[in-house]
Amino acid sequence: MAKSNTPAKKQVTLKDRFENIKEYFISVYNELKKVHWPDRRQMIAYTGVVLFAVTIVAIIIYFFDWGLSSLLKLLFDATA
């Protein structure tokens, strides 16, 4: 039987796994230090914009749902 030419996998020890996890969290911490965080005024403004947009979308969905349910009630009541 011919031998396979694929290289053998390296055994990953528990120490290697913890080193990889440690490296990951160190790099995440370093990247978070580079982030430009908004100040309080910007955060309040952004929150207001998000709440306004969510309210508008909720109103649109409400009226769309109300219209479709009214249409279906008319359709099914007429056929009964």
C-alpha cells in the first residue's frame, strides 16, 4: 500500500490553545483602543435618530399590517 504524501497534523497542546486565546484577547484589546468613541452629546443624538427611525418603521409596519388584515377580513367575510 502506498504512503500518503500529506503532512501529519501538529498536535495542539492545551498550552498552545491558551496562548492562542490570550493572543486573541490582546489583539481585541489593542483594536478597541484604536476605536474613536463618540462623546456624550453625539451618543444622545445618535440614540435619538435610532429611536426616531425605529418608531417610523414600526408605524409603517403597523399600518401595512392593519391594511392587509382589513383587506383579508373583507375578502373572507364576502365569500362566507
